[in-house]
Amino acid sequence: EDQVTQSPEALRLQEGESSSLNCSYTVSGLRGLFWYRQDPGKGPEFLFTLYSAGEEKEKERLKATLTKKESFLHITAPKPEDSATYLCVGPSNTGKLIFGQGTTLQVKP
Amino acid sequence: EPEVTQTPSHQVTQMGQEVILRCVPISNHLYFYWYRQILGQKVEFLVSFYNNEISEKSEIFDDQFSVERPDGSNFTLKIRSTKLEDSAMYFCASSESPPGNHEQFFGPGTRLTVL
């Protein structure tokens, strides 16, 4: 069964306290991995695409990495505006996206 | 910056009524999708649409659901006879490349409340 699992479910950090979010996946015909950000009551906002093991992508305080079975989203010196739910998403070869349950990040000033 | 738009932002309906949720995908995109998110749960795939026909649908997308691209810009999801369990956020998404090759861009969602 296609599955994307994220941990932890929730993460509370102080401003400036770096951490990492984990995503493990078993999606048949997986063609890369996406990270999205979702704010409450809003649609998912695209962040990164990772296509192959060893690949890294960066955007401001976020860096996403990919291995054969896992992906990590590293958050360096987060700010309160980074508070959101971060979604790991596996695109199958048929196009449908398989979503993880998300990690809800709260960054306190 | 191009974006996916959805209307209405919130729809309240009585059980058994028909609803139509509307989406305007990004203009040069050719692949269209509907997803839903029940409160507190994962985002779930409903259906994908390309070249005026359904490419794939999930087991959730039963006979009460239908999709249509009535003109060159709109993409709609119709629920014929709403049930209480249809209450959810419904997201439209679009992509420019074949499925699996490119990211999908999501609209802000329509919150459907069935009473």
C-alpha cells in the first residue's frame, strides 16, 4: 500500500532553535518527493521537489534532503512566521499525490 | 504570479442537496485534480482530469461525484446528493506537465459544510 509517514506529528521550537522533520515513504512508481507548506484553512503551498537520493534543495531557512527511503526537512534558526504544517508528498506514476499526515510546527518568539 | 482560484470559499448545504465547486486552474496547465481534506486528517486524492476525461479516480470518487471542464478556464466538481461525511475542505490543483513529472499547484480550497 502506498504510504507516506511523517514524524513528529507536532514540534514546538523556540525562535532560533534548529531542528529536522522526517518523512519515510513507500509509494509504488514513486517519481520524486515533494514538500509543501500548509497554513490553517489554506491550500498546500509548494516548497521543493527532490528527484534522486542525495539531492538537496534550499529555500531561506529550509533545506530538504532525500535518501532512498527517507526525506528530511531541516529548519535552521526558525522564525515565528515559519509556523505551519509541513507536508511530505509522494507523487505516484499515475499522477495522484500521496500525502503524509504532516508535521505541525510552532515557533515561539 | 499565476495561481489557482476556487469559489466559493465556504459552502453550506443541506444533506441530499447538490453542490458545485468551481476552480480556475493556472492558464497554461493541462492536468487538473481534486483533493479533499476532512478536518484533522490527511489530504486525499479524489480525481485527476486531462484532455477532457478522467485519468484516475480514487475509491472515494463514487457515482455521486462528477467533474467537468465546461469551458476553457473552469474546472468543476459536482456532488449530486451530499452526505454529512462529505463535509471537508476541497482543493483543486493543476500542473503543466504529465503526472508525476511536475509539482501540482493548489487553490485556497472550498470549505463544504453539510448539515
